[in-house]
Amino acid sequence: MKRKNISILGCLFVGLIAVSASHAGWVDVNLAPDYWKYKQKYPGYEGYLENTTINGNGACAATSMINSFWYLQNEFPTIYTTGHKLLPDDNLTDARNSLHKRIWAGGSFSDIWEEKIKWFERYNAPGVFKGMYYNSVDGWYKPDGLIGNNWPTWDFLWKELSHKEDIEIFVENSYTNHVLTLTSLHFNDKNNNKKWDIGEERKIDYLDSNTPWKFTTKDLRENSDGSLGFQNLEGVTLDAVWIYGAFSESVPEPATVLLLGLGGIALFRRRRG
């Protein structure tokens, strides 16, 4: 059953408490070590923005996206270098405020996708964009790589993380909606076949812009409508949330980056698996 089109107006802004978990014996796909590496590199600032309210509107979408851009810029410094930097002056706060203003100028969920791509274009930065969204994406900006009318799937999220793509996930329940940065997935490989099978436990780790200095771990489950979700956004509600959208961005193949270095046009296309 499709739900109504999501507005970004209900963006959550509260202080959350992270939960840690051990995954001994589990199969993992994990970006967390890379995130911590940059936190340690910038101990005074930690390299990550914390969510805030701007003009009465929560900035979780823009905050999570700028945190993603910061990750990519530091993970691939030879690609996002002079003339192609996602954050030319490394000022995350100003970048977040600018992106937040652009998103809210439109005020619809599609503007998050659109402004992400336009941000890369504005700075001549190479990028590949993929996503899944539970509702129609007809009329969205440059929808190549975007799958509409589908809940984000386990296979999609796992594949994107395994390719070091950085992923924002969008969650909601009857009370609120919020944006999180996916950092890890885990499953209990009971039959040792290295892939998740029905009945095997799953966990999700994410970075919340309300507490960007630590990770949260949750038991991941599939809801009756086929969406993935988990129980409880701490400090908000004990009700379950479901993942209704997931947008990823990554670097393109080396040949595309070479074209940019030679003064060519940025090509946005899918990276080979």
C-alpha cells in the first residue's frame, strides 16, 4: 500500500542516545572505520555537522548530505581535489546552510534528490547517483539510477555500501520523518552461505545528525508492507519507523574522472559492479 507523498517539513531535531552492539560471527558491510578515521583527523571539529533548526525548519537532510560530501571528499582526495571539491573552502556549516535553503525553496521530497545532483554539477565534481523511493519519481530531476514505486531493499543497500557508496536513508512513522546516514549492515549467516536468507537476523548501523559523534545500532526487520524498518528513534517514540527512501552518491569510474581532468564534461553513469 502506498503512503502519501512525504513532505520534508516534519524533519526531526532532538538529542538521541546511541546504542552499541557486538557482531561477532556476523557478516558485515561496513563504512564505519572510514568515518572514524576522519573524526580522528579533525578532533577539534570532528569533521561532522550536528543537526540544527534554520528558520524554524529542521536541517537533517542538508546536514546528512553535507556529512556525506565531507566523507567522499576525504575518502577520495585525488578525485575531489582542486576544481572538483565538493566543499571548496571546507566550511561545512556554510555549505549546509546553503544546501538547506535550496532544498526548502522547493519544499518537496524530490528537491533533496535534485539539489544533491545540482551541488555536484555546481562544483564540477564527478558523481554517480542511485536511489530507491517508495512513491512515484515521475518528473524528478535526472532520474537515471533512481527506482520509484519501490521500498529500498536489503540488496540495494548492501550493494551500495559494498561499493563504498555513501547513503542517506529516509525514515518515518506516524509522528515524524528524519534523515540518517547509513554506515553498516550486518546479518547472522546461520547457514554460512555468505548471503542473507529469510529468518536470519539483521542489524543496521547509522550516523544520526543529532548525535554525529557516535553510531546507533538497531535490529532491522521487514514490515508487513515489505518496507525495512526498526524500532524506536530514541527520545521520540517507541513506535517502529520504516525506510521509505535511500539515496546514494559515489565516485565514477577512473576513465570518467580522467575526462574531467582533461577539461571534459562530467558524465553521470552507473559504476560497474
